[in-house]
Amino acid sequence: MEICNGDGCCLLRINNSNNFEKKKNIDCSYYCKPNKCPNYMECHNICPQCELDAWDGICCYCEVFLEKQHEKIYLSRPRTR
């Protein structure tokens, strides 16, 4: 059994919605909850912190489709469009 490190890796998204459940094969003692994307007013996404960390602090929808960033986040790579 894996152990959660507190960044939400124990959360599983249900049917591509903003609903999550705990993964059964991960032991979590941190009471992880999903966080709102910094651009929540536009994208309406919540996701685990590990997903936000993977996309430079914003959700993958904002990074890939909206190509938007939070004003306090510096882009680490150039945009393609």
C-alpha cells in the first residue's frame, strides 16, 4: 500500500467532474482536499495540489486550452501559439 505525502495524490477524479474520492490503495493521514485553480473564476476547476504543481501552479485546462496564467506565476517555458 502506498502512503500519501499530503499533496492530494490520494484523490481520484470521478467522471471528469469536480468530484473526488479517496483512492483505495493509498493510505492518507493528511485529510487531503482538492484546491481551486488560481484562475477558478474562469475555468471553475478544482484539483489536487499535485496536479497544480505539475502544471506550474494552475490546472491543466488553463495551461493547455486557455493558455492563461495567474498573474503571480512566472512562465517557465514559452507559449506555442
